[in-house]
Amino acid sequence: MSKMPKVSFGFVNCNRLHYLRSCLESLLVCTEDYENKEIIIVDNASTEEGTDEYLEELKERGFNVFQQEARDPSNEYAKALNIIAENATGKYVAPIPADIQFVVKGGWLKEYVEFLEQYEDTTGCVSFDAQRRIRNAAGSYSNELGSNDFKFLYHFNRNPVMGAMNCMVSKSLLDKIYPWDVQNDSHEGGGDSETKMLEKIAKIVKSEGMQKFYAAPSIPVAVGIFNEQGGNARVRGNMRFGEYCPPPADESGVSYYKIHLFEEVIEKFGPSSHPIAIEDITEAVGWKLPIDSSGAWIKLKDSPDIKSVEI
């Protein structure tokens, strides 16, 4: 059997050490069966206790670690994505904002690569994380794609490539859209690097006559790291907003959620005409999921009352 193509995973962190550890270590657990991968970590001048020690540990484990020297809140995430794009050597690249946990062990990364190999001409990116049931129901999808039991769906309501990444793309496409703009006045809200990248991607796709679509696995392999209120810790400027803690029942720092075996989720869910929802694939480890009385995932809206900590 020929060697599978290399996949480069890039993780971006800023003062969310618990999330970074869970995201990276769960990825390593869940892709033990796929050897040909590289790990890149970019830290945006974190000051959180324990971060420097963990980054040094990652260097000793042979991973590529880049540490930006100073905070630049409006541009640091874009700069980190550029660092990942510049240093990734894989045929496929997955830049991730390090606030998701992988929850399916084994099998899926090979399926991702085989799907991209087969459908590269029409695939912009492939997502990882589960979405709420209500959001999935509002989507317009293709028929199931893929040659094995693990299927993918084109989502026709989404941009062909995510401006902030958190997905897997081919290196050839990444090279076309690179770089992210790093002359921004704000992190979000228009005129930011993500918005500019989406506009840039649309122009490239149109000018080159591409037909590219956003792809989602019918069984998501990751879940965003949330808290019991339905939000997560977000860093904005010199503040971190939202409840923030390590996995409450896992001393290793990996599992906010139960990790399922690939064969188990295939047997349980099988092929589906819609992606499986976050409500259905997620099992909390030692805490209560943000599920309301109707069984729907709670989405916490931004509010002045949300807990904040200066960092």
C-alpha cells in the first residue's frame, strides 16, 4: 500500500492553554492510525500560566512551535495563519483556532484525504466540527459523496473556503488564497482579515472559473469547546470573556467530551442526508451540556454580564 499524503495541522493559541491542550492532544489520540502528518503551533504572545512550559514540551516532542513576540489583537490571528501557510509541507493543510476537541478516534483522517484526492477539483474545504441541529436543518446539501461508509456532503449555503479556516484544504488552494491581510483595524465586525479573505476567495474563484464547494462530513469528527452556558472563552484585546476551565473530569487535560471509536459512530449513525448534529454526537465528561428543555443546544449570546478576566 502506498504511503498516504502528508497532512499539516496548524494550531493557533492565545491565552487559552486548556483549549490548546485539549485540541492538540485529542487530535493526536484520534489520528494515531495516520502517521504521515506534521504539527505546527503558533502562540500569539500568551501570558497565561503554564503556556511557556507546555510549548517547550511540544518542542521537545518534535513539533514546530512559533511564538509571536508581542500581542497585536487586530492582526495576530491572520499573522498566525500566514505562519502556518508558509511552513506547512503537507499536501493538505488544516489550520485550526484550537478551540475544538476531536471526538472520533481512528479512520476518519484517511477518509478525509481520500475524499479530497477524489473530489479536489470541486472541494474548497472540509470542515471538522459539529453544528447545532437547527443550523443543519436550514442547510441545502448535495447527495452523499465518498466511496466508503464515511460520507461527505457539499453544503451549498456556505462559502467554499472558510475565511478563518478551522477546516482542511489542499496546499495548492491555500497557496492561491495566501496571504491573509495583516493591516486591520479590528479583529471582527467588517474590515477584518476574515471578511477580507472571504472577499478575496470569492474573487479568485470567480476569476479562475472554479467550481468549489464547502464540504462537511455526515458524521462530524470534532466539537467546539463550550461551557454549561453555551458559550466558550473568547480572547478580545487584553480580556478573556466567558467561563474558562480545564476538562473537569480528565486530569490529562484532553477530554471535555467522550471520544468515540470510528467503527462505533459508523454503526450508530451510518450515512445521512444531513450532518449529524452537535446535540446527537456529543457526550460531556464530568459536566452538563448546554441543552435546553426541548433538547436543543443553547447558543449563548454576547452580553455585558458575561464573565471577563484581564490577561
